Amino acid sequence: MGWRKFRAVSLVLLILGLVVLHGAGQSRRQAKIEVRPTNPTEDDSITLVLSGKWPNSCTPESPRVRAIGNRVMVETSNPSDVCLQTITPWELEVPIGELSADTYRVIITFEGEMIGQGRFEVEESEPELVDLEVEPSSLGLGVGEQKQLTSWAIYHHNGLGEKKDVTDEARWRSSDTSVAVVSKGLVSGKGPGEARINAIYEGERDSAVVAVKAEEYLLTVDIQGEGKVRNGGIDCPPDCSEAYPAGSRLSLTAEAPPGWEFNQWKGCDLGTHAGECGLKMDEDKKVLAIFEEKSDIGEAKVEIIPPSPTTEDPITIEVFGTWPNSCVPNYEDYQVDEDKETIEIDTINESEACLTALTDYRFEVEVGALPAGEYSVTVSYRSPPQDLDEQIIGSERFEIIKESGECVLKVTSKQGGTTEPELDDHTHPCGEMVEVEAIPAESWEFTGWELTGSVADQFPPFPDDNPITFELRKDSEFDYDAGLFAHFAQVEEPKPPSAREVNVEILPKDAEPGEPATVHVYGTWENGCIPRYDDLEVDFYGPGIMINTINESEHCTMALMNFDLKADVKELPTAFHVDVYYEDISQDTLELIASEWFSQ
């Protein structure tokens, strides 16, 4: 007797045109299997999501899970006696729980009939690095002394905490290498002071504070200008450094030569009364004595007219002050740099000598209207006959704001479309509601707006409203008040449909139940990605024959080619179906590519 082959979809028995008897003779039905999470580890609670389209009232329910070795069996049933003719989608979540690391095969049955199978892998969970600890947290040592720090990585693994010594693997840094240096946790004292030793390992970090002590400390004196500093063994210049016992106290005195005057100390810790600098030597210290040359040059005051200018106002800068007679600053020229937002006013005096008597002076510089921004004004003075180089004698800062009644909207894009209104700067009354629409070009699509200025506060980041409507408000951060950049993306061309074909037959065609036979699978497939035989399983409980094929190539061509594979079966069941599965390793997918029913 030969084998008759027929598709599962043809085995439908209608009763009164409305319902189908629930039981034997029903059509072959399949369940899709989804593993959640997609790439589980042994720490994850795994759920299988089953789905399909079946006759209503007869969909799988009441899952019962059996896990044997690396196989997971899910048995389902339905108490209904009849099935409605209407085909309806269904979905069933099956909690599996945690599994050890392995590759698992899933078999799904519905009232004894296999309706799906698949495979998934549970990976071994990696310990999670949660913290880094440096021990000890503080350390004291002397100059030239060495002490060891240890860095511990704290992991969380399978609900437990683990600790690993990563002293050699961690990156170590010193905040001050003049105080201490470190290599693989070994700290060496270099000079008195305090430094923080940092350990960094895989993004986690911790540190320890290292204090290095010395028996004596070094004092260094620097001088700015012309002058001398004396006392306590210091006579600077030329002797500008001296070592002192730790904890000792001393006082330095600043002395200015003719034509110079002492201005201030920097680095003193016990006061600077009458040019005196008091110090306590508890660390290496540096002090600076600042002297300034005496000068008869006065100061220039700067006034902006109007006081709060807008972009529409012509600006006048008035410079005035009190100066020694015959040496007052005379206006020479001015320069405006709108990019740097600076205005430089140059003055000059060509007298060879200045009288002691003081006199008032005043002049105006008409600059005109300028773009919005925060500008700085400097006034410089030079006197060639007196060999006086250019010096800054006055400065001021002021802000220019946009005309209060108008706001500027800037609409831009890079490629892929335009907008309405067009891509350009547009002026509108401030407070007006403005609408902008993105118009993609052919084969492009609009993906969202990039917002700057006052419009950015009115929407979440990168909105995709199209058109977008907003209130135009003033903003001083940019040279416009609101900015919109339209983003477009190119639309991918649809790929031509696949012309795959898969056929299944039993060889020899007159094989009897209980005899050995060969399952022949053949057809056409994309070149480079044809199914290759992986393994075969015979399930008499189903009953059914499952043939698993595999592909590991990442590149398929559109050209089709024939494929032919055979799988031997030691003993044929009486009636059975053959399911052929195709696992694409490169795409991480598993699909049923053929399902045939055979009966005697």
C-alpha cells in the first residue's frame, strides 16, 4: 500500500457549517513559540509565549510544563467539545522559571498532538560588578617610604556578593605626584603634603587619602616687579628659598626701591600687616610679593548711551575722568569686532612732561547700531614721548538686546526635504503663535525636529509633531530667538518577495509502517543560505518526524538554486506528519518551512 500525502489545512470537517468536532481528524495546527527574555541567562525567569490562529473555542489552555534534562515539554488542552468555524488569533504565556545554562529543545503539544517545537539557549550569567573598594581608606607615610594599598572589586552573582582582589588589574592615579606616586597600589612618598590615590577598574572607582610628612619644609619666595624680601634667612633676590623645621614660625618683610611701591602678598597665612608676611611651616610653601611701579596715569570711566540699547539704537560711548594736566588721553581711533563682541578705544598723548595739577577730560565715540550680544569695552592709553607703552586705563561691559517687538525664527535642514515656511530666517511679532510643517522629498520621510532657543522649552526633546505649533518668544542665547532643524531619513526600497519552495516525500514510496525509510526534503532556496541537514527526531507520542535544518551564512544572494537532503528513519509510524524547521544562525531565527501529513 502506498503513502498518501495531504496538507493539514485540507483536513477540516464541518458540522452544520458552524462548528467542528473537537478531536480526531482535525486539521494540522501550529503554534509559534517566543522566548522571553530573548537571550535568557540562568538568572532570568523564562516565559514561553505561544501564539497562532485557530478555530475559536478550541485554542490551547491549561499548560503543564515538564523539564527533563535539556528538554522542555509543554502539554496543553481545551475543555470545549466543539470548535467554532471562525479562525481567531490566540496567545498563551507559559512560565518556565529559571534554568541552568544549556541549550534546550521545546516541544509543544495540544491534547497529544505536537503543535510546535523550537530551541533556545540559556547562557551562564556573568557576575555583575557593583562597587570598588580601596583598603585602607587613609594612609600615612614619610618621604621615601612605601606602603601598599589593595583594590577589591565587589560583584553580585546569583544573589550573593563576591569579592576579588584587582590590585594588579586596576588603573592607579595620584592627584599630586609631587606628594606621592603609585604603581599597582604601591604608594611611595615623594614630598610633604596630602594626595588622593585613585583606583579605577571597569568603570568603578574608589580612593584613599595619603598624607606624607617631613622633618622640615621648604619656603620659596617669588617677586613680581622690583623689590626685596628679607628675614629668617631669606634675602631675595638672590637667596629666595630656605628650609625650616616643621612647625616653626617666621615673618617676611617686603621693601620697595625708589619709583616702586609694595602692593600685596599672596600665600601668607598669618596676616600681611604693614608689608609683613607671617608663616607657619607645616608644609612646603610659596609666597609672592607684588610690587608696582609708581605712575601718574589716572583712570578712565566709561558710560554707554543709551544705558540699555537694543539692536535698533545707535550707540555712543562716553569716556571721561580726571588726569594730570597736559597728559590727558586724546581720542585716536576705535575698533569693533562683532564676532568677539569687543570694542577697543585707543587714546594717545604726545606731551613730553605732565604737570602736577589735575584736570577733567571727556570725549565721545559714536559707534552706531550693533547686533545683539554682550560686549566688552576697553580704553587704552599710550604716550610715545614718555616711552609709555599701551596700557588699559578703563573698561566696561554692556548687553545689546533685540528690538522688543520683533522675534527671529530660523528654520534649517540638511537634506531630504524642505519646510513651509521655507528654510530661512523669518521675522514675526514676539508672542505670535507660529506653525511650521516639514515636507519630505520623494523616497524620504520626516523623523523629528531639533529645537533651540525659546521653542526648546515648549516641547520634549526631538518631537515629531508635524506640523509643529509654538509661541515665538525672545531668547538672548543665540543670534535668533527660536530655531528648528528638520530631520529627514531615506525610505528603504522594499525587497522583492522570496520564491522559496520546499517539498517532502517518503522513500521508498511503498514503505510499510514499522519499516525503515528515508524522508526526502528538496526544493529551491536563495543561493548561499540553503538549508543544511542538522538532525532528526521521531516522536511517536505526537506522532511526528521533526527534521531540523540550519544555515550559518550571513550573505544570501537573490539567485535561486536547488537543494536536496535526506534523513533516514529506522521505523515508520502508522500515520504521522513531517515538520521541517529552518534555523538561521546569523539572524537568530527558527521557522517551520514545511509540514506534511502522511497516512497509509
